[in-house]
Amino acid sequence: MIERRPFDTLGSANHGWLNAKHHFSFANYYDPARMSWGNLRVWNDDEIAPGTGFPPHPHADMEIITYVRDGAISHEDSLGNKGRTVAGDVQVMSAGTGIRHAEYNAEPELTRIFQIWIEPTRRGEAPSWGAKPFPKGERSGQFVVLASGFQGDDDALPIRTDARIVAATLNAGDSADYPLGAARRAYLVPAKGEVEVNGVRLNARDGAAIAQEDVLTVKALSDAEIVLVDAA
């Protein structure tokens, strides 16, 4: 089962400095049919104007993954962490027992991110933050694990949940397989380009809610960049 969720049907909120699209109910956008997908709770498609951003605010008991599509995002938190994550790279914040953080676009151009929230399966632990570069060459033609709660994904950023975030870049005409397993769910979004997922066409920034599919075959109809969450 693959349910295409076209980009123009997503929830939206334009605050001037922030133009956001919501794949799931978030803030003032509420759709009882789109509350979550497995333990995936939030997938926001955010465009952040230069010199603006999210001021310090608290989180607890949530795994928050930021995938930078264009530009860069600068992070500061109450643990003293500071970092700048650029396009194609990822940062992970495990909010744990509680953390305050701020995220800003300190760049001269628009920054575009996917912000993904996943419910943790381990709670009561100290908060943490990490970021890691993932050169696009390593993702060419195959899925690479960016963040994971599974043993064995040693090169990925750790998250405290039964989930995995993977990404791939595909040239037009190429394809890549992801072994999901029929008992699991996935949510897939092409950050760029058009693709087919087991024969279902997706345009850039469309969402695909996936269940009961043992293997996902993603074919690029144009040069594409794909982000996928494998969720319980």
C-alpha cells in the first residue's frame, strides 16, 4: 500500500520569515487522518528566510532530525552545543529529559530543511545533539543510513527509537531498492526530482505513506534526491 500525498494538499503556514508545509498535523494544522505514521510524528518542509530562525524553545521526549536541503542551519542549545549543518547533511537532537535550542538561517540565501520528529522508544535519558556530513557521492545510486536506532548501523547518527532515516541520490533512469519488510511502515519524500516508488509516481516534495511493502524499488524519472523514514 502506497498512499501519495501531493505537496499541494499538505498543511501550510506562512509566517513571512518561515514558509512551512506540514505532512502531519502540527501547530494550527489539524487533520485527524494525518496525525502520525507509525512512530513518525512530524515531517515539516520549512523554508527559512535569511537572517531569521527559531528562537530558543524547549523540547522533551522527542527525536528531532533536521535534513538540510538547501543553504545551512545553525544550531545552539542549552548543553552548550553549537553547529552549522549544510545542504545534504543531517543533525539529530535527542530531547530526552529536556533541552532548549535555537535554529537560525545565518546564510545570505533561503535555507530549506526537512524537520522530522519521531517518538522515542527509550525515555528518561539525558538530552544530546550531533551532526554529521554525508557526502553525496556515498549516496549515489543507493540508500545510505543517516540516523538509526538499530544495532549495526554504526556509521549513522544514533536515535533512541525503532526507526531509521535513509537518503539516496539517483540519476534519471537509475533505481535503488530498500528492504523495508512488510510488517513495517515508511514515509518517503523526494527532496528533488520525480520518482516512481513500486510504480507510484511522486513529484518533488510529495509524500508517500507506505505499508505492507516488503521491498521498495525507487526509480528516478529525473535526477532525484530521496529521504525515507523507516518507522515502526
